[in-house]
Amino acid sequence: MGTYDKRYPVTDTREDIRAYFADTGAITRPEIARVIAGRIHALSKLPPERKLWKSQHRRMYLYDAAALALTYFSCDAHFRSAS
């Protein structure tokens, strides 16, 4: 996993987030967003699919933040149980 400091156990790499969601088969950001939408009721309404010529929908950042939070808390629980 990512860098671990006892004060701030931060996982900030894409690889950590993708590894956390690997068991669901989600690899891309839209796929990870779909998994999060299934787990968190408040985020169940997904933004529209991005077209190649359009920019990312402004709500996609919420799913990025949720992915980081889920990864962070899973790593935090892992390190707490190991010590």
C-alpha cells in the first residue's frame, strides 16, 4: 500500500485505490464510481457518462473523494489490526 505514517496514514496513489477496488472488477474511474454508487446511498445517482469531447462532470470529484476515503479507512483498519 501507500506511504504510512502513524500520524497520517495516507493512501494517495491511484494504484492503492485501484487495488482496493480490484476485487469488484472496477478499474476505470467511471467503473469505480458505479461501485461507490452501489455502496453509498447518497451517491447513488451517477452523473451522465462522459463523452470524449466533453469535460468531466463536476460531480465526479465526489466519487474520487469517496474512493480515497474508502481506501484510506480500509488501510487504517488494516494497520490498526496489525499493531
